[in-house]
Amino acid sequence: MVAQSKKLEFYFLKMRVSKESFDLIYAEAFTRLLFALLGNLSPLIVSWIILKLFRKFTGIDMFVDDGEFAIYSLSFLAPTLYLFYIQKGKLDNIGKVLLVFVIAGLLVAAALFAGVSMKGVFPVEMGFDIEFLKIWTIVLFLFSVFASFWVQVRENKRSNPNYKQERQEQLNRLTKDFERDEGK
């Protein structure tokens, strides 16, 4: 019974170690994304808390109307572009397409922010479609978060190319220890 229990324990340990190489890359990218979101959205979060405390919060439009999400998009897309830059020459087709979208996203975010921030400059009769701008700044923000995460995962894989070998060595040591303990 003890030997069977040891085998089962080893099996789950082996699964965990082989899975760690995959999880580590994604976990690190996700952790960086959470910190970036917390840092970038902290003005929005603090403003929301203050507005809620004073019962002045009227809806998310308060934050979208002035183009905040276009700025948030820019704050994710610019570092994403840098990560693409250091990965140059190693991009697959998906990466190349995403790079084009990131560059386009930077230009569109800048244009959307310019449009939203100039809404008071033009007369109302011009028919400035603020709803269009609000929707697309949020869509662009969601895209920028996705692109940032995807490129960070690629960078984690590129910057630590031996993770599979390291995990295999770790697994080999565990296997030796298990076989040694099983022989006792």
C-alpha cells in the first residue's frame, strides 16, 4: 500500500513538474498583466471609490467620455510594441499580423483620444459621434490588454529558452530520488 501511495505521489509530482514549464510562462505573463492593469487603472479605481463615497458616480460614461480608455490603450500598446521590437526576426505569421494591429492600434488610440478630447472645440451641430468614440476606445483597450499578454508570453518563452531542459533535469532528479527510495 505504501509503494502504491508513493507511485501515486510521484505520478502527480511528475505531472506538476512537466506542467510547471507551461504554467510558469503564462503565470508570469498574467502576473505582469495584473500589475500593469492595477497601475494603469489606479486613477480610474481611486476616482470610482471617491465618487461612490460622495454618491456622485453616475456610470462608466464618466470615465469614457474624456478618452481615458484611449490613453490606457496607449499605455499597453507602446510597451507591447517594444516587446515586438526585441523579438524582431523571430515573429511567426500570427505575430506579424498582431504587430500590424498593434501599430494600427497605437495610431487609432491617438486619433480617438484626440477626437474625444476635442469634442468641446467643435460645435454640436457638426454631429460628433461621441458614442462611436466611447465604444471603440473600450474595444481598443480590451485589444491592447490581450496583445500585451500575448506578446509577454512570447517574450517569456524567448527570454528563457531552456525552461524545458531545466524542467526535464528537475524531473530526472525526482525520478532518481523516487527510484532510490523505492529500492529501500
